[in-house]
Amino acid sequence: MSTATTNGKTAARTARRNPIAGILTWADDRTGLATASKKQIRKVFPDHWSFMLGEIALWSFVVLLLTGTFLTLWFKPSMGEVVYNGSYDQLRGVSMSEAYASTLHISFDVRGGLLMRQMHHWAAMLFVGAMFVHMMRVFMTGAFRKPRELNWIIGGLLLQLGILEGFAGYSLPDDLLSGTGLRIAQGLMQAVPVVGTYVSFFVFDGEFPGDAIIPRLYTVHVLLIPGILLALIGAHMLLLVYQKHTQWPGPGRTNENVVGYPMLPVYAAKAGGFFFIVFGVTALMGGLMSLNPVWRFGPYNPSQVTAGSQPDWYMGVAEGLLRIFPGWETHIFGFTISWNILIPGVVLPGVIFTVFFAYPFLEAWITGDKREHHLLQRPRNAPTRTAFLVGMMTLYGLLWAAGGNDILAVTFHLNLNYITYFMRVAVFVGPVIAFLITRRWCISLQRADRDRLLHGFESGIIMRSPEGAYAEKHLPISVDEAYTLTARDRDELVQAPTPADENGVANRKVRMMRLRARLSQYWYGTAIQKPTAQELEEAQHHAEHELEVHEDGHQHLESGDYSGEYEFDGHAADGHQFDGRHAIEGEELRKH
Amino acid sequence: MTEHDNPTGTTPQPRGGHGTDVATVEPAGDPIADPGMHPHEPRPTDVDEKAARRAERQVATLFGLSSLFAILCVVSYFAFPIGDDPAIILGFGASNVALGLCLGLALLCIGIGAIQWARKLMSDVEIVEARHPVASSEKDREEAVVALNQGISDSGIARRPLIRNSLIGALAALGLPAIVFLRDLGPLPGGDLSSTVWKKGMRVVNDVAGTPIRPEEVEIGQLINAEPGVFFEENAEGEPKFEGTHLNQAKGKAAVILVRMKPSDITPAKGRENWGVDGILCYSKICTHVGCPISLWEQQTHHLLCPCHQSTFDLADNGKVIFGPAARALPQLPIMVDGEGYLVAQSDFHEPVGPSYWERGER
Amino acid sequence: MRLISARLSAKRRSPLAGLVVLLLGLLLTGGAYAVLAPANAQTDPADQSTIAKGRSLFLVGCASCHGANGEGIVTKNGTQYGPPLAGVGAAAVDFQVGTGRMPMARPGVQAARKKVVYTPDEIEALAAYVASLGPGPAIPERDAYDPSTIPEDERNEAIVRGGQFFETNCTACHNFAASGGALPGGKFAPSLRGVSNRHIYEAMLTGPQQMPVFSDGVLKSSEKRDIIAYLNSIEEAPNYGGATLGSLGPVSEGLFAWIVGIGACVGFAIWIASSSVRSKKGIKA
């Protein structure tokens, strides 16, 4: 606004014509936001469906905040005992905690309450699910590489907190299922060596179940974790805006720029629209698909249990680990160490998350890559990493299935015990097989890309030589595609230190350097590199040679050579002029 | 490589006039030069006013539909009663389904409309924004370091270690109240986990109903989910002895199951020969793995399965673990018949029930 | 006792009368008197012709596993091929045959519910014959299992009570919504949906296959009826929150969250980011 430099009359007129400008001026006079936002308003975001997976998580979080706030208006986080007197006939007159009674009240006596409860629960499952999908996308495309390692870690914290938050929410209604979940959590705490019983008594204010856990979890669920989640989401987004989004390589898309649509209006409309879509999908799910029918489970009672007692899906891995672990326990000096709970419940999740957080640094160390990366890698171009992810996904899937082994058994008429035995082996073998297959698969795809660059694409045009041999004509790919295929880094092996370098370096360091060189060798070992300019040229010469027209005006097939590179000669069959590859103006079927 | 002389060659050609000589590119670099962005291709809505108007109508219709669904949602709110006589559509709770459907469609229409608007009518010219290095410039870094050092040196923290160290000590000491203040989160465990309310002569009663059990009422193959009789007793004031949290805590340890097998099938361990009554045995209902109540009893195999993690115990063989993650046998409660002919406990459990813990000992 | 003596006199005329009397006498003296109580409920004493008809059906359809006289068959390894049937009672036959579990198509760990092979008359005859082998629970009277016999004003209370018994005694195997659950070794607790009230009652009474017995002595007849009332009430209740997704708990819910929820959102994302149709006309002047 230039109101300051014009006379009062003009300014007044401008303000009247454009009240928004007036408000903006008022705000900027006090905050100076114009400087900060002038670039952000038209900030560029690249467009790709896989960049919207994180948005699903973000928008489900917003849905969670909205529906969750609605639920707090009626939910009573108390384990005080009341006699139910609400609308659900089958439980009228039963003693239960206030938490459970108020959950029933929300479900049966608040219009829209059941919908909000179900939406809240579905959104929670979507929230964690979308974080997982988003994380896999980031991992598979190498978007966690420098300078984005911090955002990878923030994302990992978000995922962990999201899972915790979900578990806290799952425990709040105090129905039979949530109580069973808490009982298992208490068993895990109690198994921790030395301090286990103390931790359990402090968390539950005495013996399980006590009367404190639900009010305490409620504070954690509605205040503590959402607060941290909000702060971390803020940091995640700020870093994203500051570093600008990664993009796929392509014509005009380089490591030094970002190509896409401006925040206002296109991205705002798309992201805003997507919020409504995620919200709408959640509402439809909440309206049409029943989940966690707490009234069927009944109030928690430490002497009751139901078949199909499972946690929500995101805890399925922990559940699967607990289920398939053998019953190992050690008694030593009068003390008990429960490996059967400790390892699957405490140690392995710790190991998994440590590897998770350390991964970007591990990979950077192995590859020796310290450059900034803003262009994404196709999964095939990082075969070892992609294979590692698929191995982990396989492990995750197997453990998840192991966590539902009873449901699998009853649904598919399988033997429960055999599923467990199978899983005990499969969790070791399956990921390795998946890793090896994926790695080979990626390398084959890389090879196909290379062939396409060097020899062009299969045109589908079958040529017949005068000798009667048939061959398919290969045509060159477009320059855009060729550029996109080659817009990736050449993998560089880390060199093992030479004896000369080793002089004066501590033994340990030399060993680490050797290990690193070996890992690097394995990491990149068999990957296919993009062709060099020279190779491209040679391939072209080869093609030219083959396509030389002989003196008699025809091509001749060299004996034993069916490579299929022939000059298009003679006429295509009638009708092929309409094959969609050419402009059809002026073309017509030949007259006979 | 010469340019444009061989349009059928397999090497892709750089577009237009800015093709670089590929042969000069280093092997490590890109063998193909960046052909640059495409010129913007218009959409039908960019060039055809009719198409644009059609898209406009489409978007407006979607937004209009959204308002309609929002109104329908409000109508459903009042039209379909809930409570003890709910309206039902096709076997579903009408209120929930109608509200969810209308709300969902109202939201989806806004979302789809907005996106259709962006896709069809908003400018779709791609914009290029240059990236700047994430790191600050070398000069800025140096200035920051200088400023930092200036600040540190002005504070004198390096020159006066006494202040520094005593401050560190003070801050560390503040951690103590932060931890100690949490002490009253709960009582110390003491021996609470090693005993239950069971004691000599306490009746074993049917859960829910609270009726005492005579051995002759129990058939072979029978399973009874039972509790200590004290849970159903009242004190002098006519109030239950156990209720609410207190009851749940006691139940979490004392819940038992009674089963009856053919005495010939049972192989009692040494010292347990007299723990049952005519093949009726009583076991803790709390799994020794992580504490789920277990009552999936197979009467023919005498196996008891935990529905949570599938630990399986053989009740004919002293509750031994035969499958799954549990490490310890299910504790057995010795029972006998009292003077009135009802089943009662001989004593409390001889070992702590439920999941293992560090100090539970080797019992 | 009047009914029992009537039954005995009826059986004395049958070819197996001697054996039956002997068995019955042994069992009575063996202290199994209490078990006889449900047998008292048997209304019409099976007459000889029904038992004879039952026996002929038994010899054709059941004897190959259970033995010609229902004494059971033990395999060479010492395991039961078909268990002995003396003392299982008419209720067990009515349940096993009336739900199609017996005759089994082939020996296996568990007989599953399937199409009923015999007519009601034939089942009655089989039941009468097996009941004649030894005293056991009789087919219950309608009053015992039919919740509609509960007075209207007490019915809700009965349903609530039944729910408590159900949660305590049944959900561990049959799941919170009675949709069934897994047991060790390929066995399973079946879904209770669509099972007739009488068969549910008989199952509790007789403990078929791996299911434990819930005898009338401990779980009173009226308490069983309350459980049935609860089961009927949840079967009649609407699905308040929409489709039940199999009522199997969080596993199937998680599956739907991924397939429907994540699936739909990712589908929309693909649509949002897809490039729209381009015009070949070129930009208007």
C-alpha cells in the first residue's frame, strides 16, 4: 500500500474500495508481516501425488483436534464407580466407571456423538497410517538426505508420539478392550528389571488397575502429547517451507530450483480442498463403518477377557512380537528377568527406533555423500536402500499378521499354533528374501532404463527384411525422457585407505575406514550407472551403422544379427497412418 | 556427435537451439543436457470460454450440493431420534449413518469443488523458484561466531569458573525436586504383588452370581469362572466389603477358574496331590505372561489358552506352559471341601500370581 | 423319580434292557445322581419303537465311529476315534445332529456346523436311542431356554444379567459380539449368530467337543436363559455405528482403515496431482 505517500483523499478512497488492503495495512503497521510474507504468498510447491501423503496425516490431525474437542465436552475421565442408567438397554443397572458411562452417553445420548467418536477413532488410524506412508515415500525417494535429516528425526518423533497418543486414546473409554490393553502395558512395565514394579505402582497409583490411570492418561492424551505434536508439526512445516520441497528431476527441474504452482491460489486451493476431502472421507467412514463398539465390550473387569483382544493396528507389531516370542525367563540370585516380555516389549522397539533415527547418518557415512539433495531418487536408483525398506516392510507385515494370528486362524481356518511357528521362522527369513528380490528387481529396472537410453523404445512396428527376417523397430526416446532418466548422480564408491594413507592413523580408524569401504562396495556394488556421453555416442554410431542403406536400396540383415535396428523402409500397412503417433491431417486411407 | 543429422538415431537430441555439445560433458556429469521447461500448454478451459463456463458451473454445483448436504445434515440431526428407541434404517442406527453421510458428502463436495476449481480454472502456469543454499553465507557465519564469542567473553563465564560451576550445580540440584515431587504418584510396591485375598477356608464362588459351589454340582469337563467369596460379602453396615477400585485391584489377582477332569487324567506334581477335590482343580485366571485373564479351556485336551498372546497351559499337568510366550506355569490354588460341603481354599496361592517381575523370587 | 421309573420300565422291554439297567445302576451308585436331575425334565418317555428306529439310524450313520453300541472306538494309538456316547444324553445328540455337526463328513479335530442331515423325527429317534444308553441331560423344555417366557417387566434386567454372564463365561472364546474365536491346534469357537436358542442352551448344558460344560448346578437354568436373552437382544439390536466389519475387533478395523481410509485419500491425492487435459487448439489470440 502506498497510502502514506498520497494525499488523504486518495487514501480514503482506496481504503473504501478495498477494505482488505486497509486491514492488511493495519496489520503490517503493527507486525511488519509484509516483508516476511511477500515471498511466501506465491511460494512454489511442486505437484506430485506422493507429496500429499504427509498432508493426509496433517489433515487427519486437524480432524482429530476438532472431533476430540467435541468429545471432551461430555467425556468424564474418572474411574469413579457409577451405575449406568442411560439409553443402552443391555447395560442398564451395571456398575461401571464414569469414563465408560460417559463414553456410552456420548454414543447413545448425544446426537452426533457416536459419529464424532467414530470419526475421531478412524482419523487416529488414518493419522498414524498416513505418517507411515509418508515416511516410506520420504525414505524410498531419498528425501531424508542432507539437508533434511532433522525433518526426518522430527517426523520420527511425530510417528512415535502419534502411536503413544493413539494408545492413550484407546485406553480412555475404560471398556474391556482398553482395560485389557492397559493390563498388557502394565505387564510390560512390571517386567523391567529392578524398577519395574515401582514404575508400575507410580504410573497406576498402586496396584493395577487403580483409579488414577484414566485421569492421568487423559491429561497426557488431550494436553501433553497434542501440545508436543503441534509444536513438532510446526517445526516440521517451518523447515519444509525454509528448505523448500524436494522435486522429481525433469526438464527444467534441477537441484538448484523448484518448479510448481504458487501457494496462492493453486496450492492453497488444492491443499484446502484436500483438507475437506480427508475430513469428508473420515466423516463417511465414521457414518458408515462401525468401529470399537465399546457397548459390546462392556465395562472393564479384570477377570474378563474377549477373544480377538487386539490393539489398534499401529500397535500390531508390538503385539506380534509379544505373541511369537518364546517363553524365556531367567532366575538369577533370587531375581527374575523376563526376556519373553523385556526383549519384544522394550529392547526390540528401542532398537527399531534407534536404527530409524540413525538411518540418514548411517547411509551418509556409508556412501560418503555430504552434498545437498533437493532432487528425489527413483526407488530403483537406490537399490540397496529400497530393498532395505521392503525388507523392513516385510518384517512389519509379518509381525502385524502375527499380532492377529488368532483372527487369521479363525477367518482362514488355519492352525493357530502353526501360524506362530511359521512366524518365528518367517520374521528372520522373509525380510532377507524380500531384500534380495527387491535389490535384483531394482537393478533389473535400472538395466531396462539404460537399455531404453541406449537403444530407444520398442516401437511395436515389425519390419520384414528382404531376406524374410522379422525384427521390431526401436525408436529413440524423447529428449525429455532421456534427460529425466539421466538426471541422477553417479554412484561413487568410497575407497579403502591405501597403506600409504594408513601411516600414522590409529588402527581403529583404519578398520572403520575399511569397513566403510566394504559397506560402500556392497551398497552400490551391482547397481547400474547411467550411460556416459561416450557410451551414448557409441550406441548411436552402432545404430547408424546398422541402418546404412545398401547399394541396392535395401537393408540387409547381417548374419546372426537380430538386434532389430532397421530403417523404416517401404510402406506401413494401410491404416497405420492413424496409429496415433502422427498428425492425421491430410491422411486418408489409400484408394484401391 | 553431430546434431540433427540423424533423426532416427537412438541418442536423444537436445531440444531447440540450446543443445550443448554432449561429448564435452564429463563422464560424471549429465550426458544429456537439460532441455528446459516446456512451453505452457493450455487446457480446454484456457482457450474455450464455453469450457470455462462449464467448469465454473460444475464447481458452483458442487459447492451448492455441499450446502444442500449441510442442510440435510441438520435435518437428520433433528429427524432421527437416538436413545433407547432409536430410528433404524436397514438395520443401522439411522442418526449416525445419516449424519455421517450428509456431513461426509458436504465436506467432500467442498473439497472436490475447490480442487476442480484449481485444476480447471486457476492459472496452471508452472513457476520456477530458485533455491538458495540452506546454509548461511560464510560471512554471516563468521559474524555469528564473533557475536557469540563476544557475548560469552562479556559474560566472563570462562574467566570466572566459580560462578559457572556453582550455577551448573544449582541447576542440577533443581532436578532433585523435579523428580522427588513425583514421589506421590503412587505407593511403593511392598509385598502387594505376592499375596491375594485368598486364605484358608474362603469359599470359591461362581463369578457374577456369587453362589458357592458344591463339588457334586461340577461335572467332568466343567469350567467355572470363580471368585473368592469375600467379593460378595457385606460388612456390618450392609455395604459390600469390596467395591469399585478396591474390588478391581483384588480381582486382578484373585480371579480363578475351577475345572473338573477325570482324576485319572491328572498328574499332580509332588506335594500337590491333595490340592484338588475329586478331579476339581483351581487355577489362577491371570496369565503369567502379561496378565490377561484366561478362560479358554478345552475340556478334552485340558488345555487353557490365553486369548491375548496364545500362551497355552496344561491344567492336567499342574498348569505347565505347553505353547506360547508365557514362561511360568499357571499358579494353582489348593482347595478342599468345608463342613457345609462347599469348595473352599486351603490357603492363599503359594507363589505370586500374574506376570513376572524382578523381585518376585524363584518361587 | 416317577419319570425315571417309567423310562426304565419302557427300556426293560428293549433288547438292550439288561445292559441299560446295569449301566444305569452302576452310574447311580457311582454318585452321579446329581447329573440325573436334568434327565428328569425329559417329558415323554421314549417308547421302544422310537429307540429301535434310532438304533437302526445309529447303526447306519454313527456306529462306524462311535461303535455299534455307542461304546466309542479307540484307535491303535490310544486316541479316541469316536467318543463313547453312554451318558452324553439326548441334549448332546439334539445339539450335535441338530446343528449338522454330526455325522461328520470325515474325522478331524473339530466337527463344524453344516447342513442338517436328519429330519427332526430322526434326530428325536437318535436322541432317544443315545439317551437309552445311559442317563444324561435331556433335551430341554422350551420354558428353560426361551427368553420370551421371561415376564415383560423383568426382561431387560434378565438381558443385563445375561450380558454379565456372557462377558464372564463366553466372550473369552466366542468373542464380544459372539462372532467366534480361535482355539489351539486349528480348532475354533464358532460364531453364535444364527444358532437357535435351544441349541445354545444344549451346548452350555452338554459341553460339546472342546467346549466346557456349564452344568445347571453351577450356571442355573435361568442364568443360561438370561445369556440367551442377551444374545437375542444383541442380534436384534441395530448396528448403531454402521457396518460391523465382521465384529472381529481391531484387526479388521485396521485393515479397513488402510484399504478404505488410506486408499481413498491416496486415490484423491493421485487425482489432485494428475495433470488435466490439454487443449490442442493453442492459446486464443
